[in-house]
Amino acid sequence: MKKYLVTGCAGFIGSTLTDRLLAEGNSVVGIDIFRDYYDVNIKNRNISAALGNPAFTLIEKDLSSDLSFLNDFITQSDQLVVYHLAAQAGVRKSWGSDFRIYTRDNIDATQNLLEWAHSRGGIKNFVYASSSSIYGVPAVLPMKEDQTVPIPHSPYGVTKLAAENLVRLYTANMGLPSASLRFFTVYGPRQRPDMAFNLFIRAAFEGKPIGVFGNGGQTRDFTFVDDIVNGLMLAENSTKGLAMNLGGGNRVTLLHSIETLAKVMSRDIRIDFSESKLGDVPDTWASTELAFTEMGWKPSVSLEEGLLQEVNWLQS
């Protein structure tokens, strides 16, 4: 019997993936420790529909601890696909004393899960959620997996790259099937409350100015969450240890994205500018040729369509 293990199952992307897997009739074991980086009530809402599905099992455990408990929920006969999305998020909070949280939840937890997966054996695939933050500030755009040297620009990016390298090592040395997907600026329904579009939309609803760090000329390759989930599901069959970009093909300046949001919301939006923050990068832009060649993946949701869905979700 095929089974899916989704770590970070109550988060933004993890809960969206979990609901999609369940909707397609799959059996899912979800792990989430419900850390209070943001309001845990939001995570409870994210996972509420899944909890009503008998094919879903929720485990509230820490991935950096002993993982033998997993053997109580996953039998040796299960054909297991692991989706490892659990991580401590956020570029700006990863500086200073909080860094040890990032090393625990992004590096230690990943190594622990890889060791469990290798020891168990019989893993169909181990799909790791990486990040465009591993690239830093490259001299040439777009960012290409086989040409752009990863030089992270934040402690968060350092931990995501370290974890990605651990996945690669377990594939190269121990034969663990894997794929790593580098997400570019994901947005959409269930987006975390600390992320830009969530903040922007709520400010606009309240008639408050939107806060922008820098001059707004920085560019981002915005990727809608459903496109990311499609990539995750396609990656189930990509087992060669490749690292692949998932970018939405919506690379625009931050100011242009705010103009698009104003159009979607049919209202004027005021902006308060302030200085850039440590770790922020000027541009992101994904080459997605490898993901298309390897998995047939390509993004399909425009920025305007995706923003409308996020606005409707926040309004509801």
C-alpha cells in the first residue's frame, strides 16, 4: 500500500499538499510540532478539513527528536513517499540568537529524518522543500541549477542549503531516492501572516498604507501555491537526486505587484517606504527548464489570478 508522509503538514504549503493528496484518495501521515512562529490557530484551521478524513493521521512530534514513533504509523510494507516541508521559515528572523532555532528545525531535523528513512529502507522517494534563498545575490539571472553557484545571503538560506546538501549526500552515498525543489516566493490562500501579500492585502482592507522595505524596485518570481503543489506531486517520480527550481513565471518588481493587487482589489493603495532589511536580495528569477524537462512541470497561474484567490481567501 502506498502512503505519504508530509512534514509541516499544518503549514501554508504542507496543508495545501495534504488536502490535495487526500482529495485524490491517498493515505497521509502528517507531522507538525505547531511551533508559535505565528498564531497556531491559523495552523489548526489549515489542517481542520484533513482531520475529518479517516485517511489522515496527525502526529504532533518534534523531528529533531527520536523518530522511532513513526514505525507505529508506517508499516514496513507501506510504499512510502516522504514530503519534507517542515522548517523554520523567515529570512529576517534568522539572524542573532534565533539562529539555533533554524539549525535545529532546518538542519538537525532534516538529517534525523534522512537517517530514519535510510534505516527503514524501501522509500519510494524523499522530496525536500528547498528555497530560492540558497542562491543569494547571483551576478547573472535567471538562476540556473547547473550554473548559478549557491551563495546564501541570509542565515536562513544557509540552513536551507545545508539541508539540501544533506539530502544530496544520502542519495549519493546511500542510494536514497530523492528530489529537492527550490521554491520561489510562494503566495496564495493560507499564506503565512508574516509574508508580503498577506500583509499587503490586510493593510489594504483596513485602509492602511503598505509597508515596503527598499524602493520597491526589487523583483521577485512569484509562484502560486497550487503550482508548487503540482510540482511536489510530479516530483514523486523524480528519484535521481536532482535539485530543481519551481518559479511561477511572474517575475515583476514589488511595485508592479502592488499595482496588480490594487487592480484586483479595486482600490487605491498607499505605500510607506523604509530601509531594506538584512538578508533581503534585490532579485529572484527562476530558470524552470530542468523541472519541465525532468517532470513536465510548468506554472499555470498568473499573478493577477493568484492574487484574486488570496484576496478572496483572506476576505472569507
